[in-house]
Amino acid sequence: MIGKDTTINIYNEYDGDIYGISSVNEYGYKFPRVNEYGEATPTIVVFSDVQMMNNKSALIREGVLTFDEDQEVEIYKLLNVFPSKNVNFFKKTDILKTLLNATDDNINKIIQITSKTTMERIKSILTKIINSNQYDVVNTMTDYINARDWELKQGTRNSELRIIKREIPTEFIEQVEEEEVEIEETPEVIVEIAEKKVTPTTKAPLKKVTTKKVNK
């Protein structure tokens, strides 16, 4: 059971230091950036301060600062934070999964974002992925991110973007199906011919082939 005096581990998974306010510490809290191995170091915070930070900023509500997995469900419930219902809640792992899978559902998540800070985090990670050349991001995903980012900068809260679904022409589908049938039938014909060449069809004795020497 988590109470006001319970100490909580808070993690910052990003490359920059983040600072939070405190009611028990006049200097507040520093949430250090990930180390050189990509590991986040926990900062111990009293739960009453977690509540205060959540009321004063969106760092927790948008998934910037995270908690131990065995406590996060209870913590979010006590803070009245609902990650699955908040269109701006993205942990770092959520962003990576979204960027690397250009499904309609993930594109729709981008379109629904209303927070500029969430979009800034997504664009920052997108840039690092592209520069690293380790993963491929589909151009369609990049286009929607840039378009939604432009909308937010123009003050458009409810996006006017729509997912374009292109239907494949019926005649093209039929053509592909016919080609697949031909590909499936061809190996059987080849095997049948090969078997005829290898296996004699009669038991007649083989004729002796003679050669003739030609005098030069």
C-alpha cells in the first residue's frame, strides 16, 4: 500500500537531465539522463512529492518520468493517470514501437497527439533513428509526424489529417492469383519430365553403340 511518505523510484529514460519540484527538499529533484549504456538511474522521491509534481507538470502524465513496473499500476491509479486513455502518454519504448511499425493504428496515434512536448520527444527519437541507420522508418510514418507537428505549431488541436487507404484494383489481384497458380503447377511438370528421363519405361536390352575410326 502506497502512502504519502512512501518512497518511490522515478526514472528518466532520455538524454537530458530533468528537474522536479519538492515540498521536503528546497533544491527539488534531479532526474539524471541515461548513462553511456542506455540505463536509467532511479531517483528516490517521496510519494507526496510525486503527487505535487503530477499536479504541476505533465512529466508523469505524458510518460516522460516512469516508475518500477511492479508499482506503476497502483501509482497511476492514485494519481488518476490513465495511460491507455491519454493520447499524449508515450513511454520511450512506446515511441520506438510506434515509429518502427507503420500500421494504421500507430499512424492514428500520431494523428491524435495534442501535446507539443510529446511531439517534440517523438521527433527527437525519430531523428536519432534515421541518423543511426540501424532501423528503417517508413516514409509514410515520417510524413504523418511532420504533418501533425506542423498542425500543432499552427494551433490545430483536432487534426484534420486522415489515413488514406488505397484499394488494390480487382484486375491486378486476379492477375497475381493466376501467376501464383502457374508457379505452383510448374514444378510438378518438371518433376514428371525428370522422372521419365531417369526411369526407363521398357525393359528392352540396350543396343550396343559402335564407333568408327576415321583415317586422316
